[in-house]
Amino acid sequence: MSSNPKTMETPAEREDNDAVFYGIAVTLGVFCGVIHVGVRDPLLTALSVLVSTMFLGYMRPSRPWRWVLLVGLFVPAVMSGANLMGYYRDLSRAGLYGSALIMLPGVAGAFGGHFGRRFMRVMFGK
């Protein structure tokens, strides 16, 4: 363990840093939902969820499932909100279930980022 106080991070500082990443995750989730509603291409939405969760899983590798939930659950939430505001009229039960399945590429992205960070740490050190 390093005894350098500049590299040591207190639990309060870690929670503050995590709060920033929670905000980034919510922003990316809303962005993925807007892509899904605006472009209406599920493959592009899946790719954006994959990239977003991979970034978050790499930056904060502990508990990568939280990034899947934060990013992935905003896609159906944005769809429902857009339907309520009248921007998205094609909302069906099958469409909502399909948008919830967008979280599956998110699982691959978050855990891929997690294991990618671990690989970089093992291969190249800190």
C-alpha cells in the first residue's frame, strides 16, 4: 500500500466522485433514450448504450451493474415521457419491452469496461 496522502482517497471523496459519475450515467441514459426516440434505430440505440456503459464501467469498475441500470432504464423512461408529451406516438407494450432489452448490450459494455480496466491494471500496472 502506498502511504502517499496525495494518492489516498477518503470514502467521502470517493462518494463525491461517484456522484459525478452517477450524473454522467443519467445524462448518457437520457441521451440514449433521445437517440432511440429520435432516430428510431434500435441498433444505434444498443450501440450507444454499449459505449456509454463501457466508458462508465472502465472509469468506475466497482459494481458495474449500476451503470447498466442507470443508463438502460432511461431508454424506456424517455420513450414513455416522449409519448406523454406527444413526440412519440408509436409506443406499444412490445416497444417498451424491447427498449428494456436494450440493457443487454449494456451488460456487455459495463462488464467489458470492468474487465478491461482490470486487464490494463494487471498488464501495465497502475
